[in-house]
Amino acid sequence: MSWIEGQHLGIVPLLEETWLVGGVKKQSVVARSSAEAEFRAVTHGICEALWVEKILQELKVPISPPIRRKRTLRSNNILFQRWKRGEETRHGFTGHLYDALCRNGISTFIDDENLRTGETIRPQLLQWIEAAKISIIVFSTNYAASTWCLDELVKILQCRRERNQLVFPVFYKVEPSDVRHQRNTYKEAVDAHEIRFGCHSQKVKEWKEALAETSNMKGFHLKQGYEFEFIQKIVSKALTGIPPRQLLIGDHMVGLQTRVVEVESHLYSKYRTLSNGESPKRKHYNNIAMLGIVGIGGSGKTTLAKALYNSICDRFECACFLFNVRKISDQEEGLVRLQQTLLSKLLGEGEIKVRSVEEGISMIKEKLSKKRALIVLDDVDKIEELKALAGECDWFSDKTRIIITTRDKYLLTAHEVEKIYEMKLLSDPESLELFCWNAFKMTGPKANYEDLSNQAIYYAQGLPLALKVIGSNLINKNLEEWKSALDKYEKNPPKDI
């Protein structure tokens, strides 16, 4: 015996399997095509269930506890809502979709059944819906039978209007027109709700409007075919709708935000005009920004690029930060590996195989030409690296932004990068603050350490990396140890600076 939500009288036990009781074969209740027939069926089911339960009690046969069939899967990015009874669903489509979301880096959880008790949705679930970036709604045969699902659907559409939440309807072996016009099982469910709440109920009216609105959205419809291919399409679409993950920068980044604002203004400003009034050579692509960040080692180019990436990545359809381009490209098949990483991250299709640099270039031009992408190429030192990863502006859409960090300014001009930001070293006050955060875990020096701290920032010459390394090496040391260490730094600077 299992339990489902009754159409009229709350939680009602119905028989779903064949039972032999006292030699008489009892069959499961079959839903009628009309509300009246359905009501008779439910009433008959109640009587039948009570009759069987009484016999079982007399025979002292234990009755299994209720088995709830309704689940909602959610994550910090996606709310995954569905209604589908039966063990085959848990271990079938919804289970596979859940697994695919998890395997693609989307933290997805099955929520607590206690979040839906009685007639209302608990506040915690409402908060999950509001916080979600995407809602995936799986419409199945019995979806509309659940008042909880319908209430959640109304809330999801509210978030779509007020919070620009993305909504992906999935029609799993049900016709969108049945959902839109409430036909077949959807008609039966709506009729039952009208009997329960009244034909002119505002609640039922909102449910019907929500079903119609969602079914008119562009979504996914599975009639037949391989479910794993269908699931992959859903996951790929979901991945493109989730903002890229923020990169770890660290604490106490002194002076960083000011420089982020400066670079961002360069990134979104128009290209310069030549003295004769003509636009640069790339005038046809002047909406595409290739920005170079140039500076000596340890000046904070990568940190600035990461902070800029975090600041603007949610404006893009997809984003990729390629670290250590110089180091990786020097390895065997290094450029091919970089191309594979770039394509895989921007397309969200798992690992993409590239057999040669030339094939990689063709794939980038073909697959990324219409993407609104953010690309960061970190620590580039050869023109071949730029030609393999971002050779021409017409490889990409006019909303793509490409950021390149390098120590070689000539490399940027050779690649016709129109915008170049030259790193500014830290001022003395900024240097002192950053140094003290690493040496004392505070904004200024301790008493009696003022002169030695100023000596340290003099050695560092405004380089953030040098200030961090020297400060970290001096933490918790006494004055004599400080003097000895600084004397050594003057003659032989640390190798990691």
C-alpha cells in the first residue's frame, strides 16, 4: 500500500498493486476521465482501502508506513522541481538528471520533505526558489495533481518577472499543449482542484495561468529517444545560464579595487580614433575589446586580472580564465591542451578533444563566434600563444571581451591589441599597509618596528609580491631577527620574489 495526495480529502491511501485478500482479487483504482468519475473513484478507493486495512488489522498483518512520492531537487544555482510517482522515476529520468547536474559541478540536493507540510510551503523553500539562478520544471503526467508543485510554479514565475530568474520547462512524456490547455491528466487534476477549492477560486485561476504561461516558454520536450542525450541538452543549457564561479583572490588586497575600476573603464571604452579621423585597422570589430595588462613580474597582473574577472564575469554567457599560458605552452602539446581547456570551459560540454593547433583554431572560430564570452589569457610570452587562442577579433562575437596579461608590451602591439593598461606599482602608504597586513596582521607597524618596516618597503619598491613575501618571512620575529633578515634581502633578495 502506498500513499499519494488525495484530490479532495487530503492524504488518501489508494491501492496501486494487485492484492489477494480472502481469495478475492482486488485491482488498483483507475482514474476516470471526468471530475465526477474521478470523485467516485477516489471515494471507492477510500472505502476499499479502509476495508482492506480492517481485514489486515484483524489478521494482525503490519501495515507499512506512508511512502511520500514528491521531491524537489535544488542547489545554490538551480531549483529542480518535478512531480512523478513511482520507483522507476527515482532511478530513471530524474535520478539521471540529478546525477548529471552533480557531475557537471552543480551542487544539487534533495530537499527535506518537512519543507512541505500541510497546505503551504515552508519559508526555507521559498528562500531557495528566490535565490536560484535557474529553475528547471519537469512536467510529467501527474504534475498538476500536486498543489505544492503548483504553488511553487507560481512563485517561480514571480521570481522570473521580478528577479530575471531563468526558467527551463521540461515536458517529460507529456504534451506541452496538454499543459497549456489543461487536457487529459491536467484537466482531471484542475477539475479536481476546482471541486475542492471552487470553480472561481483565485488560487486555481493562478495555477491555470501559470501552467499556460510556462508551457508557452521555450523548453525541452521528450517524446521518445535516448534519455541520456535529452539530459545532456538540459545540463548544457543549465551550465550556460549559471554565472561563472568567482576566483579566489585573498584578503587585504590593498589598492586593488581602484585599479579594477581603472581597467574596467579601459575595457568598455571605445577604441581610439587616429589623428586623420580614421578608425584603427580593426574598425569593423571595434565593439570587441582585447585588453592587455602589462607589467614586470610580481607587480600583480594576475591578481588584477582575477579581480576584474570576478567583477564582470556575470555579464557574460560563459567565461574562461586560462592560467599560466607561458608555462603550459612550453610543455608537449601545450597549445593544444590550452585550446581544449578554452573550448571545454566556454562550451560546457565536458572534455573536448583537439588533435592539432590548426584544428583548435578552426573549432574556436566555429563554436565561439556567437558566444558572449569573457576570456583571460594569463602570463602570455609568445605571439604563437595569442595566434592559437585569440588570433583575430572576428573569431568572436562583438560582445566578447579578451584580457591578456604579459610582461612584454611589444607582444601586445605586435598582436594589434588596441588597449593596454600598464601596471601601477603601490604607493608608499599602500606598500606599508600591505606589508603590515602580512608581517603584523594589522594595518600599521608595531611599536619600535616603524623604521624597519619602512626599510622593508624600500627594498620591495612597490611590488605586491615582494611585500607579501618579506612580510610573511618576518612575522613573529624579534627586532634582531628583522635586522639580520633585511640585511640579507639587501644583498640577496628572496628567490620567490
